[in-house]
Amino acid sequence: MTAENELTVLQADNLSISFADEQQWHRVVNKVSFRVERGQVLGIVGESGSGKSVTSLAVMRLLPGKGCRIDEGNIIFTPNNKQALHLLRQSEKQMSRIRGGRIAMIFQEPMTSLNPVMRCGRQITESLHQHGGYSGKQAKEKVLELFSEVKLPNPERVFRAYPHQLSGGQKQRVMIAMALAGNPEVLIADEPTTALDVTVQKTILQLLKSLQQKYRMSLIFISHDLGVVSEIADSVIVMKAGEIVEQGSTKDIFNHPQHPYTQGLLACRPPLDSRPVVLPVVSAFTGGRSPDVELISNVGRSRTHKTLYSQPPLLRVENLSVEYKSQTGFFSRKKATAFKAVNQVNLEVYKGETLGLVGESGCGKTTLGRAILQLTPVSAGHIWFDGIEVNALSTNEMKNMRKRFQIIFQDPYSSLNPRITAGESILEPLIIHKMGSNSLMRRNKMLELFEQVGLQPDHHQRYPHQFSGGQRQRICIARALAVNPEFIICDESVSALDVSVQAQVLNLLNELKRSLNFTYIFISHDLSVVRYMSDRIAVMKSGEIIESGEADSLFNHPSQPYTHQLIEAIPGRGLNQIPPALRPD
């Protein structure tokens, strides 16, 4: 055995995988080769559909049997001081001993990965019975020990809890504890921090890194967020369309990217030290050419703000509160206040402005946005829109008012009806609000909206599942635009998108703002995105706005420790600079 092989715990050689549709087979992973060294962290980055997760599922032998095949290649696992194992040649019985024991995996979505009808503790004791031979009492003690190690508060409570009783970060820690239960030599983490708050994301990254170092595990960390990968990985491979286009040390990949695709992925992240008029997109780097970047000057931004804030506010929120109440007992009709999701909030938004609203999950951002649109009942306070008290309107008056403000929801998958076409989704609000004198005019408006958001008009007959995530979000934006609104709330509308698709959607929102003079409230937990998009930022914590101000001033000089904590948690802060090749002269 060579010295190189002694260091290698897992390697893939010329791995090729195909999926089948009704007509033919399609290659989704093409001749992928990589090595994972003992005690090292390998980052795998790329857009959705690049083959990252499929490659990791092949290592675990979890690819679906029907409609999927491995065309060629080897995956070799070399346990410590033991003979190398060709994973693709192992029987399912042999793989069941390796999987979850020697090689473990943390899946992207903990809510769907955990059994919703089984207590969290029992889900891990099952793994200990199978892979560790623990008795009932020993298994519980081990689980509580693991829960303490992954820094779960009150391990006894978590042991008895069902998944829905835990927060997103807590569920992800349960998944990490489950993966560690078999003392694996290789741990695969597939997008383990996607859609988590930046502060929770930071603690999960620190936890994974500390556990990896403590147990000398090898870690494969998969993500579409280059900032996150830069925080944890020793080496990186970049995948595009099923192939590795670049690989090397983290320092080399991020400081001196060679492939245009890698350069594009780095450039399309919103920078923290400047504000491009238009974010570069990956497609602009094809052919080895770098796009020109025009920056918004501080003088021009100040001039714009002087005009914005010289007018009366379009939206005014006064002492707004939203309370959620629960029953005091199962048979009791008496209600008791559970908590105040929004507490005495005061807010102003000016015509043509983008107000960023940031904070961790549970701080009340979404509830405030929904309350403004009267989608959530208000307990106290007043909402004034263009001089009209919104929460004093009758049902019919509110229906007419809804044409003036709209919302773009976080998840384009669940906010579109899967049973109707994309075109029908956009026609629906036109019909409800009686816009257009006949069906032909409404159809022409729908096709015009498709073009306006950068979609092909002839795709209006497709169903939501036939579009990518970014395209679905564009459909949601087109639906919001259908009734010619003046004011739009974007509720985490780019948080689950690839950085490249995110850049396209952010550019679209800014272009619509410039051309149609829209007013936005932009809700997000990603401060780099909020800072890029916003004129002003308001920071929420525990249902209250604790700080607000001009975006750059607040970002550079936060007055509250909580705001400073959010900013410090932004992953890959050193990467948030425009690459030297893109800086204007």
C-alpha cells in the first residue's frame, strides 16, 4: 500500500451515473474522481442538478434501484487498519453494516429525515441497537451523552420530544447525533445548514468542525453556498452538470479560481464592501470573459435617499401587536395568551424604498409582514397605507385594497398549486379581481408577465414540477405583479435558491423596482442579501424592532450587540469582496 493510499479513506474513480425517463437514459454524473483523506474535510460545491447529492448517495448505496444505474467506476472505502472495500460490489446486507456505522450521512432536510411519529430519542436508540449492540438502558445513556455533545439544551426533554416540537437547528443537531451514534470514519453532510438562520448555521458549522477534529473523522460537506464551504473545508471540488470542473485546496479555489464557472459562483454572491447595479451571473463568465461591473456610488445613493425621504411614508405601522393564544385546558373554552409574536412595532416605509427586515427564526418578521397585509389578525395597533387605515376596512373594501399590495412567499414549491399550469396560476388573480375586459386580454397580460420576469411565454402550459426552483420563483413574482401592485413583501423569497439563481432573482426584483417604482419590504435572515437590496434595515428580535437605520450605516456601525452578532455570523465574510478581475478601473 502506498503512502497516498494509507492517507485515503474514501475514493471514487471515474464514477458515472445515469437516470432514465420514459424515452432514454441521461448521464447525470460523468467520470467523477476524488479522494477523501483521513481526518480531512472535503467540500463539494455546485448548483442544484450538478450531481453533488447523487454522488454522495452513490457512496451510501442509496440510489433508487429503478430508473437509476451506475454505468462505470469504483467507490473504494478503506477502514482504519483494514482491507479496502469496493462499495459497489458489497451485498445489501454488508452495506447495511457499513451504512450508518462506518459511513454516516446527515441529510439536507431534518424534518423529512426524522420520523414524525417517533420520539427523537427512540430514533437514535434503534441505530445503537443495530450498529453498537447496546441494551435499552445503555442506549438511552449513550443518546443523552450524544445530545449533550451536540449541545442540545435539556437532553432529557429532547429524548422524549417529537420532531415537530423542536426548532430547525435542534432537529439538525438530532440528525448529527444520529450520524455520530455509530462512530463513523466518514461523515457525509448534504446541505446541512441550508435555510437555517446565520447564527444557527454558524453554530452548526462550528459543531461539525469540532466533532470532526475530536473524532478524527473525514467529512464530506456538500453545499451550494461557497461562503459556508470556505468556513469548514480543507479542500474543494466544484461540480457542474455532473462533472468536476475544478478541484484543489480551499485557499487556492477561493483566492485564485481558474474555471469560469467557479469565478461566476464566487462573483454572484452579494458583496459586503460595495453595491453593484447588477449582480454578475454565472452565465456571464462563459467563454473565459469577465463581465463589466458598474457600482452604485455613495453620492448617487445619497441623492436617491434624499428624494425618497422628502415625501410622506406610503406605509405607516403604529404600535402593532399580534398575539397567539392557546386553550388553558383540553375541555376549557377559556383562552390564555401564549406569547406576543409582534409587540408594539412602529414602522414607516416610503414610496420606491426597499426596507430590509432581518432577524432569526421566531423573531416575528413573517408575522409582521402577514399582519400588514391582513393575512394574520392584529391584536392591537394601526396600519396606514397611502393614508387609509387598512385594519379598519370591511371585507369588501379589503378585497379591493389587496390589488395594491402583494406578497412573494418563501417556498415556490408549496406556494404554487401543483394541479394547475403556471399560466393558470397567473390568470387566477386577474379573474378574481376582474382585470381585463375579456379572456383574450387576460391571456395577453399573462404572456406579457411571463416575458417580464424572464420566462418563455410558450411555457405557460407547463405545471410547476416542470420548472426549476428559480423559474418557479419567477412565476410567483409574475403572479404578484398580475394585479399591478404598488407594494410587495418578499418573505425569504431567495433563501432556498442557489447563489447563481439568487443573483438572477435579486436582479429581477431591482429591475422591476427601477422600471415600475415598486416599494418592497424584503424579509430575510441573510444579511449580505438584505444589505445589498435595502435602502434601510430594521432588525427584529423577540417580536420587537431593536434597531433600524440606513443599510450601510447599520451594517458598518451596529449599535446593538444582537445586530453585531448577526453580522459576525455571515459565512465567508472574506469572500464577500468583488473579485479583482471584476473591479471597475
